[in-house]
Amino acid sequence: MRLTGSEIIMECLLREGVHVMFGYPGGAILPTYDAMAKYEDRLHHVLVRHEQGASHMADGYARATGEVGVCIATSGPGATNLVTGLATAMMDSSPIVAITGQVPIPAIGSDAFQETDVTGVTLPITKHNYLVTDVDELAYTMKEAFHIARTGRPGPVLVDVPKDIQNAVTEFIYPEGHLILPGYDPPAAANSHEIDAALRLIDQAERPIILAGHGIMMSGAMQEVRELAERAQIPVALTLLGKGALPEDHPLVIGMMGMHGEASSNLAIQEADLLIALGMRFDDRVTGNLKTYAVNARKIHIDIDRSELNKNVRADVGIAGDLKTVLKQLLPKLERKSHHDWIHQIRDWLEDSSERDILNYDTPGVLLTAQVINDIWRHTGGDAITVTDVGQHQMLEAQYYPHQRPSTLLTSGGLGTMGFGFPAAIGAKFGVPDEEIWAIVGDGGFQMTLCELATARQENVNVNIAIINNHFLGMVRQWQELFFEKRYQATPMVNPDFCKLADAYDIPNRRVTQRDEIEDAVAFARSINGPTLIEFVVEKEEMVYPMVPAGADLHDMKRRPKPGE
Amino acid sequence: MAQQPTVNKVTVVALVENEPGVLNRIASLFRRRAFNIDSLTVGRTHKPDISRMTIRVDAGPEYARKIANNLQKLVNVIDVRVIDNEPHIERDLALIKVRSDDAYSRNTLTEICDRYPARIVDVGPHVAIIEMVGTETFVEKFIDEVRPIGIIEMIRTGIVSMGRGTRIHDTSVTRRDLARAALQASAMRNGRIV
Ligand SMILES: Cc1ncc(C[n+]2csc(CCOP(=O)(O)OP(=O)(O)O)c2C)c(N)n1
Ligand SMILES: [Mg+2]
């Protein structure tokens, strides 16, 4: 079959199981857009309003499905607009393939119109990238790109395709079978020595704790982690991206860890004598001061990325491998245990936390973000997929929307990218159309990518947008309140009328200012098959507690005072 | 002359695909992770598609392993090995332009070169160029001896290193070859010739 480079790209996408791509056209990618017409019935293109949106949509799609998300852009400014989304995906190990147009090969290096060295620009923020210089290499480059994006520690891969390559004609043959990449060989199993060493530490531990990360879901090791926890009676603390790895109502799950984690989780980590870190990378937002971090604990660290072992925290037993495979090796030899006193101790800490829970306070006349999120949880049966933006509302989501199933909280953790939430929610909906999707976004972050309202309208994407409007860049305001003597420099916002804005996009909307209006508004949003927007006007100066100040010891938390304290 | 043992220096050897941009990827990695590199050399191997890098690190083996683990993640890096305690051969080459405009300088130079594996490779009316090959420390020692005569210009290649006996994993085909082979194979299965 003789095809053009553009058609080869489409054929490759189909063979990789892609049904939808998010993109924006332009000169250097025009041949590929032209080829799309022929494939329209099998390969849907979603026209975004800004390429950043396309990259976040591909990311949201990937996070919701575990499959590779695809975005596409033209050369120069189109490609550079993808950068934030690629960096976001890189930090959170999200598999996406980005296809960019490039100026024709003879023009490369001449500062041609809309020429940017895109492979150069994206080098540090992609797992790998390619500049295709021969149409005969296009098919296997595409295949490699998908393979690298989805295997091992997943991540974004960019394929830069010059315009003349898109136009060139060649015989199309898709390489079958497995690719052999001599320099790419993600680890899989542990050796028996490593397994025995890990078992020995687990056996000796009196106060063990599992640190459950995103890798559990990417490896599909939910059941194995659960078995490990249950058989050896080990409490489980979750990272932000680890939420959903185990149902949060499981008696052994003690909640999120880190800067805005549960106090009980953080205290348990500091008191533990063994950390079992599974598919997490000891980010500074979860460790606080490394010098005082879990000093009494030995550490078992299992991660598919060998370079994560001993990066931030020294592991007594570090195993580079696929988590599910490694746990399957370990579980048959794992002894039953009980850690009565330890679990009891953590329960006491939990009790203290619930006394400080803002929901248990009497707060007449104000609408709190915590209340809004908890009520959305209640009125969605706790079963929606939530996609958050970044800020206070994100942390409060993590605290007040318990997740029972894997991959039901999609959030930018590593990069903390404002503007991620809304487009990622659109992408997620395309991946899992039968799920209920809520984009929970701040008034600040929403305004960074709100142009995608037009995309949601054009495609009639059934996402519910909950804007948490505190008229502030809330999280920054919180830092200013705590560390800069309430000098609110550049954080108060005069916002547009979000409901009028929704009207302009022909999107049904509501404004909520009282708690007793929440249930109705949620029901309204759920009743409409298409995008809806609800603006929740909340308390301006709410705080997220507990808080471990950046760089402080993990146990050194700022807590909300108890009533009467 | 006894060679001094090198203190606290570790070598990382990497086989990389000889493709455009690979050096850029490695340089970018070092910069991004703020890895401190003492010297880095790249050169051809007996396989035209594979280059070999020797990276000298002024730190302990744990640090070198960190670098190795990160290098290994690059798709174009075929294999990485930390040469720490294992027996190995290493060589550094220096070209040194020294003053040689009087009898004293010329005599001293000849005398020093006789005691080292060094050669005078070019002699002019005022200067001479010397080539010195040896381990890093040996080359340094030589330079120290020559220095009083008056060094005008100098370049060192940085060390190259090779483990003795045990061979570094050697891939004779590259990703590109394999991909082409796979393409060919599926073409043949489909009864087509590319
Ligand atoms: C693109 C980007 N710019 C700046 C920041 C820094 N930042 C983190 S949280 C935050 C405030 C977010 O405000 P808003 O979206 O209103 O959410 P809130 O905290 O009020 O819930 C800012 C500016 C960021 N994370 N991302
Ligand atoms: Mg806000």
C-alpha cells in the first residue's frame, strides 16, 4: 500500500488503538490535517482552542484510561504551546504521544517561518522524542513512540514530522510484533535475594507503613497491595496521585500524606520503623525536610524507575521492577501479622484530626470549599471521576472527596499546573464516556484554559465544571497569610461573571452561594447531557490544614485550632 | 615510577547509539540533574553505529551509580557500566606546547621525556610540542615536571577507560537495524518487498 507520510501517521494511530486526537491545525501540519478527512469515521479529531488544552486533554484521556493520549499541533508556536502539557505529563508519568509539524527538511536550521527546534525544546520534558528525517522511518518511529510512551515508567513522547515527510510517498508497512530496543529495557521482576531482604524487614517491623503511590495504578497492582496490607496488617498512607489505589474506606487506609496530608499519616510516617514505598518517589511535598524524615524507619522502595531508588531517600532494600510482578513474587512468602498497638495509636491520632475537621465546626452564614466538595461527593454517590486544578480547592478535594476506585482522581501533582483541570476533564470524558466527570477548578486556574469552553460546547462534552470562586489565588494567599504577614500582593482577583461567560458559550449554568443550594445544583448538572458550569461563591480566606510549611519537618504541622482552643 | 592511586574518582562507561542529538541528550541530562562531571570523552568503537563514552566523576561510586541509572533511562544509551574497583586500563593523552628556546629548556625536556612515555612530536625554533599518554595521574605528574620550563599551550583529551578481561555488554546491532529488519520481515510476510 503506497501512502503519504500523513496517511501513514493516521494508519499508525489506528493500529495503536487510537480513536480520538486533540489538536489544532497550522501550515506545517496541514498535509496531516488533510489526510484526516479520509479517516474521519474511525479517528475523531477534537479541535481545541489552545494547544495547551490539547496536551492536557491527551493527558486526561491517558490518566482516565491508562491508554496513550494523542495531541497534535503545528510547528513553532503550535508546538511550543504544548510545552506545559508535556512537562505536566512528564512529571506525573502520563503516557501521551504528541505529533508536531515541522518546516520542510531543507528549511531546517534556516530560521524559516514558524521554525522552532522542538525536539531541542522538549528534550528535558519528554521521555523521548524524534525528528523524522526519512519517510521510510515514519512507521516504526510511530510504533516506537507508542511503545516507549506506555511501557516502563510511562511518559510523553513527541514526534516532530517535517512537512515534506508528511507529503512524501512510500510503501506503508507497519512493523509487527515486539520492537527490540537495545537501550530500552524496563525492569520487570526482582531477584530472590531482594525479595528475601524485603520479607526480612517486613517480618522484623513493629510499626510498618505502606506509602502507596501512583505507580500502583499504573502497574495495576491494586489487589496485590491490598493483600500485602491485609495479610501483614500494615496501615496504608496515600500520595496525592496514589488516591484510589485502595478504597479510602478500607480500614487500613489512613489517608493522604505530605504537606496537606492527614496529620495521622504524617505522624505515623515519622514514628514508623519501616516504610514500604510502592510506586512513589519521595517528592519534597510528601517528605518535608529530608534530614528529619522517618529517621527511625528502614525503607523498602519498589519502583519501576531505577533512578528513583536512593534519589531522595536511601533505601535499605531498593527494588527496581514492575510493582505487580514484584509483589506477586513476594506475597506467597509473606507471613500473617498483626500490629495491634500500632494501628491503635494511629486511630488515636485520627480521632484528634476529626475533632479539628472544619465540617464539624459551626460555621453559619459562610460557604466553605470543604463543604462544597464534600457535598459534591455525597450527591454524586462518591463515584464520579474528579479532575482538579491546582490550589486550595485541589488539596481540599483530596481531603474531602474520598475515592474508592483507581484512576478516579486526576490531578496535576508533580508540576502543579494551573489550567490543567478543565481540559484534562474533557480529555478524560472522551476516554471513559460512561463515567460521570467533574472538573473541580479554582477561579484562577480555570481562567487559564477557559477558552476550552468552546471545545466542550462544539463537541457537547458531558463534563460538569465546578468553579470554586474565592476571588483569590487562594493557595498563594494562604502562604501570604502565613509567611508574608497577610500582604496580599497580586492574589485578589476581580473575576468575570462566570455564569454570563457560560451563557456566552451557550453552556447551562448556576450560581451557588448557600450550602442548601448545593444538592439542587449538583442534580441540575447531572441532569444535563452536555457541559454545565456551576459557580460556587465561597469564603474568601479559607485555610487548608494541616500544613507542613515547605522544607519543615513532616511532623511540624500547622493545625487548625480545635473549637475553643 | 610508582603510579599513585587515584583518589575518589570513578569512571562511567556508556555505549551509545551514534545518532544525531545523542550527545545533546546526555549533556542535557547532566545539566538538568546538576551532575558534576570531571571529564567526558566520546569516540568511535569497532561498530560504526555505536560510540563509547567515558565519563569521569569526581565523587564516590554511589554518585556514579546515580549517573549511570539516569543514563540508562535514555533510549539511545545501550549500556552503562560503572568502573569502580574492577581492574581496568585507562589512558589520558596530553599535547603540551613548551618553551624550548635555549639549551637548558631543550635538555631538561629531553631528560624528562626519557623517563615518561612521552614523545617530542614537533620542534620549532622557540617551542616544542610534546605528546604524553598515560593514566590521568601519570599525565598530571608529567605536567608538573614540565611546568617549570614554561607551558605555552596545552590540551588533554580526558581519560578513556576499558575494563580488563570482563567485557562491557556489546550490542552489535542498533535499534535502527532492528527496526529495519522487523519492517523487512513483516514486508516479506505480507509478500511485499520494500
Ligand atoms: C501555571 C501556574 N502558575 C502559577 C502557579 C502558582 N500557584 C499555585 S496555587 C495558585 C493559586 C490558585 O488559585 P485558584 O486557581 O483560584 O485556586 P485556589 O487556590 O483559590 O483554590 C497559584 C498561583 C501554578 N501552580 N501554576
Ligand atoms: Mg481561587
